[in-house]
Amino acid sequence: MTARGEVFLQALGAEAERLHPQLLAQMRAVAPARDRAEGVFEVAGSRFGRLSALGRPVVGPRMLVTRFGREVPFTLTLRCGVTASGRATLDTTREFRFRGSTQYITDRLTTTVRPGIVHNVLGARGRVEMLEHCSVTDDGALRMRTRRVALRLAGRRIPLGGVFGVDVDLEDGWDESRCRRTIRMRATNPLFGTVLEYRGWYRYVDREDGVDHAPGRSAAQ
């Protein structure tokens, strides 16, 4: 059986003990075959709007968001796994339910032999890949920062840096007062500034009763 957050637990190693206790408990919980979480983004999307779609022929589908909104409901669908070499994987689909349009971003995280580093392949065609460093903030949140970005196209791996690079900064934490996960992500480019962002909250949803369950709470609470 695989832990829900095994990919992060392997990457963090002993540092995982510094995660907020509720966050750590959820990551150590046994992952269902298909996991789901529901939440709301206070803000989400790209301020470049439909201009973002110009990059779709290059990066492929389920990689770019062409809308921007507030109070955007979203769903996370997650599936944990293990490679043939024993490295943990996490496949995630993010469903953004904008008014009048539903859009998706998919990725696969895989642990590496380097402490703290995970490999991230994004989009349905896996053309964008990142090396991201995992750490724990002072308040116990998981933080991920981009170290390298590359584009796989026509059988070639093209490193992206400088004006072509993207810096992704993500924090996944815990809201003590509301007993729910928090999420904040910003992707920036040196030339265009913020190209994608989202921030909000979410809870895991039980597959059978449709009720969110946080550690320390019952279904009736």
C-alpha cells in the first residue's frame, strides 16, 4: 500500500517531520486507488486570457489555462503509484470550473535520487518537464520551487532559461481554524511576469459518502 503523499515523504526525508501535524497525517494515510479533493480558488488562471492558447501547439493539451476568475471551484483527482525502480509517483489532474468553461492541468511527479528533488512532467503529452525542490516552511507547509525547466519536442530535450524560463513557487499548507488544506501557486517569467496563479483551499472527499474528512474530524462534524 502507498501513502497518499509518498512522493513528498520520500523527497523530504527526515524534514517531513517538520510538516504541520495534520498535513503530515494526511500524507501518511493510505492512498485510495483514485483520490479526490474539492475546493475553491479565491483567484485562479492567467491574466493573458486567450493569448495563452498560442502556446498550446507547442506544449500540448492540459497544460495551459486561458481564463482568469475569482471564487473558482476546482477538483483535484490524484493517483499514487510506484515506478519499476521503486520510486513514488503522483498523477494529478486539476479541474478549474470557470464560469462557462472547464479547463484542466495534468502532471506527474516522480521522486529522484537527489534529496529534496522531484521530477515533474506536465501536460497530456508530457512536453514540459521540471525539476522542483521540496522543503518545509516555518509554519509547516510544503513548499516546491522550480530548479530547472525543459521542453521535449521532436525527440529533443531543450533546456529553458533566461527569458524563456518559468519559476514556479507553490505552497501547500494547513488552515488551523477551518481544518482544511490551503494552496498557493504562482508561475512567473522574467519577461512577462506572472503567467499563471491560483490560491485557495481544498479538502479530500470520501469516495463513498461524498463528505470531506480531515484528521481529527468525523463525518458528522
